[in-house]
Amino acid sequence: MQTAVPLLREIERLPQPYLLFLGDIVEPAYAKTAFGLRDWARERCIGEFACHGGTVSAGLAPMTPAQARAAGARSLVIGVANPGGRIPDSWLPSLLQALEAGLDLVGGMHARLGGIAALSGAATRFGRRLIDLREPPRDIPVASGAKRSGKRLLTMGTDCALGKKYTALALARAFAARGIDADFRATGQTGILIAGGGIPMDAVVSDFAAGAAEMLSPDAAADHWDVIEGQGSLFHPAYAGVSLALLHGSQPDVVVVCHQPGRERVLGHPGFALPGIEETIALALQLGSRTNPAIRCAGVSLNTSHLDEADALRLLANESERLGCAVADPMRGGAAFEQLVEDCLV
Amino acid sequence: MQTAVPLLREIERLPQPYLLFLGDIVEPAYAKTAFGLRDWARERCIGEFACHGGTVSAGLAPMTPAQARAAGARSLVIGVANPGGRIPDSWLPSLLQALEAGLDLVGGMHARLGGIAALSGAATRFGRRLIDLREPPRDIPVASGAKRSGKRLLTMGTDCALGKKYTALALARAFAARGIDADFRATGQTGILIAGGGIPMDAVVSDFAAGAAEMLSPDAAADHWDVIEGQGSLFHPAYAGVSLALLHGSQPDVVVVCHQPGRERVLGHPGFALPGIEETIALALQLGSRTNPAIRCAGVSLNTSHLDEADALRLLANESERLGCAVADPMRGGAAFEQLVEDCLV
């Protein structure tokens, strides 16, 4: 975990380093984006800034927007989400202060920064940008299906929200630690903040979704790896189409299937049983072979955060035995994760 | 072919009947939309209108916008596409004349009607609407996956542009001719004009694509059929995600697989072999069973427009024998098509 996550190079990069904005929240659970940035993109974060009344910290140096700007910051990133995804009026003085100090604003909430008149007026006045992470790039092409140079890995899940982003980040970091030229390719808002760029797949018009995936991981050197953040699941009743478009457009050489042991129903869709790991591997290879006949599964990533260490290690070993492939929890690292990394790179 | 195509009821309906606009084109190939409307929605078309210099006719009564309005027309529909999908300046006087006469304008071209200042100004002045068919409805929900009442049929293809819309239209018409309460559900621009409403699936943001399909075919009476126009193909390198979202959201009880004999490569993607019919049926049932475990394939629709009658009938019989199911060309009708209709309804 020593090396930084490799940068995204070709897709438009966010203005950085960031000053993390923590609002006036008092509940750490609402600061997941800030914590993710601290854990995965510490080198992009110059400090943190909270409104009066806020009690949550990401453990970075507290500073005002003017101090952060003087220290090199280029943008203030909204690192918290309050219930409802709105930007409360109590945040506006702080956000205006950041614009005046010369920082762009970056947000990934449902409420668009550009839709708040006070902010758009101030941004124009100070010559600053309001960047909404839910806006995909313009002029995404229809996918060509043409083979691209370089190597690609895609994390795929049995469901949403069980570790596809963290697995991709951990693998990209481990690849880089071995001296391999690798990029983490972000497809969701938190991932985009961590990578400094990317494409919000959930916001792309469906006819262009596979094209967006092609655009996200362009031609590269033969020994270069793109490690692509997966989205949804091929079995998801609402999002399977997004997952398939991402699979087809990514043309992965390698997939790593992510699962949370014990989860039995699709999150938010209790009428749907979660697919098995074997079933998920089989469907990923069956459908992925359409655009990359050489696709293979290198192993499985399990989110064992709810288990103690001994139980987790026993489960990983048993599952590896049962499935006949590397099975690791990237957040625990260790020999199992080393094996998974090895098996991705063979 | 006596009965009208059943109406789409719940999705916002287009202002109709239509006056078909033929522009100043001299090449019939550019009038496909007008011809499709004439063939499938004759009862929605009150007449046709061309600019000076235009030589193409759809065979309807020629009339001015004012005459059409007096005869009951509610909108002028752009029924032609010139190369590039642009609206040439030479059309503007005619379009302005229609607005002034009290007709809304409906277009499905790349160029948005609302993006042309002369038209948007006149529309405001005359209190008329400019309707771009590429605009999906607002507030499409994320798919729930919940089972809906009523029966559903989805046409699915081995590729794009080989008869999914015409097959769905012909089946909906045949169902209605048997006294069955059925709706044709349109998912593309020409289909939407024919049905008088629908959702342009290609314009829906990918996270909501399955939700759009759910919205398009809502709960209905137990013996009601929605006959849904398919899009793309599950094997298409650019559009498979759209096809899968439409399949999951439609929850079809019955699929009919559409193919054009002799087509061997994916249209516009010559690096990809077309999948076989059996393979397409198998994947449709495999993936479709996620949201409707009772899904079945009722038969196959072949586009034999390039064959003479004797060759076509021989091919249909041979393919029916080989595949062990009904195989028909809906445009030829006959006993084979009757069999396909029967097998959809059993």
C-alpha cells in the first residue's frame, strides 16, 4: 500500500490537488467520499475544511480555502453527502469563500452545483469552474468493437456495492508496486475523484455506454494494464445492461469477480436471489468473449469486512479450494492477495 | 392487415393526426419514415405536404398546412431525412407556415427542432410545440424488477435493422385481428411515430434503461398483450447493453427472434460474425429468465425481402423444420405467419 494509485492520463483530469470539504456534518457515515480520498488518493489532498459546527475530520491538516490555494490546491471537493444529496444553504458561505480564493468546486451529489444561482454567479465573477461529476464527456462515440493494444482487467460483481472499486484500486496499486505500468480507470463518482478523472458510466446515454468504456481505456503500450472499476452486475434487474456495455467496451483480458459472503439477495431488490460466484464467472466469460475471445477469470475478491481475521482467512482458503482459483480480500492483503495479483499477471 | 395498429395508451401521446412533410427531396430512399407511417399508421395521416421542388410522394392527399389543420391535423411530422440528418434552410418557410397554421412540429432527426432559433421563436409566438422524438420522458425510474400483470412479447434480433419493428407491428396487428386486446410498444423513433407514443430507448441514460422498459409496458389486464419493438442484439458490440436492459425491463413471456437470411456480419461492424438463430434464442432465454422465469421463444421471423416468393417459402419451410418451431416472414403473411401467431398465443 506504499505506492500511489496510478493516474488516469487521457480522460480530462480534475483540477488538483484538492481541499476536502466536510460541511457541517456530525455523522462520520456521511463522509465516505472524503475517507475514500484520504485512503486512496492521499497525495491529491492538501487539507480539509469544515463549516462552523462540523465535527467530522478525515485527519488531514485543517486549512481555509485561501491557505489551501497558497499551498497549491486547485479545487474544493465536496467530500460529504447529507441525506437527500442536497447542498444546504449553510454550506454556501464556505463554497463562495472557496471560489473567491481561486478554487474550482467539484461535486458528485444529485444537486448540480451549476443549478445554484449564487454559486454560478460567483463562479462567473471569479473565473472559476463548477464541475459536476455526474456529467459525462461530450461526443462519446458508438463502440467500434475494434481490438485495442495493451492489457485490461475489469472487476465484476455478484451485486452492487460490495467491493469492485476497492478491488480495482488495490490491484492497480499492487501492479504499480511491482513496477508495472498500470492505470486505475474510474467509472463512478468516488472512483473519478480518486483517479482524478474517468467517466460516470451511470450517466451515459445507453447507446453510447459501450463506446464510453472504449474511450475510458484507449490503446496503450503492449505491457500496460488498465484496471477498470466495474459497475452493477450482469444479473442485476436494473443495471445488467450497464454491466454488459462496460464488459463489451472494456474488452478485458482478465476479470476478477467480487462478492460479499453472506449476501443472499440483490441490494434493494429483495425479490432477486444473488447469483453464485461460479455462475457469475461463467456468464462474464460467456458474454465477454464476444469482444475478447481470450478473456479469462484470474480469481475472486471477497469482501470479508464483517468477519474477524481468523474466520476471514479460513473462508478465503476454503473458497479458493472450492473454486479452484485465487480468492483474496484485497483489504486484508497477505499471501492470498499476492496469489491473486500473480494470477492476474500470468 | 385490415386492422389498425393498436394505440399506445399510457405513454404521452403525440398530437395527431399528422400532416406528413416530405421536404424538397427527389430521392424516395430518404422518405422511409413517411412510407412507414403510410404503411403502418395510415389512419393517423391526414395528408402530405412538400416544398417547391420536391418530387417524392407517399401517395396521400396533398394539402397545405392550413387545409390539413381545417381537416383535423394536429401536427406536421418530418417524414424525410436528408443525408446528415440536418434541417436545411429551404425547409424553414414550410415549417413556419405549419406553425402559423396551428400545427405542432414533430421531428426525429439529429438536429433538434428546438435548436433552430427561427422555429423556437415562431413556436412561442403561435403557442405551438416543437417535439423532438429523441427526447426521452423525464423521471424514468430505476427498474424495480417487480412482476407486472398482463402478457408481453419482445422481438429480438441477430442484429440491428433486419425487421424487429415490422415483426412487432405485424404481430400486434394480427393479435388485434383475432380480437385480442394488444398494444404495439415503440422503442425507436419511427415506431413512436407509428404508435403515436413510446420511449426512444437509445436516448435513455443507461442506469435507467431497464426502468424505461418497465415504464413502457405497465401493468395491464391479465389477457392483454404488449408487443414490444426490440432494439439491437445481445451479441452487438455496441448495443448489447441496450438489448439486455430492454429484455430485463420488458420481462417478456414470449420472444420472437428476427433474422435476415444471408447476413453474415454485424451491420457496420464487419469484424463481428452474426450469431446463429439458435444461439440467439438460447441467450435470450438464458438472460431473460432472470426477470421472467417463464420466458419462451414462440418462433422466428425471417426478412426474406431479397428472395422471390418460391425461394422464400422454401426457406421458411426448411428453417421451420431445422429449428423445430414456427418460422415466418410477417411481410409475406400466409400459413407460416398464422402458425407463428398461434404459437405466440398458446
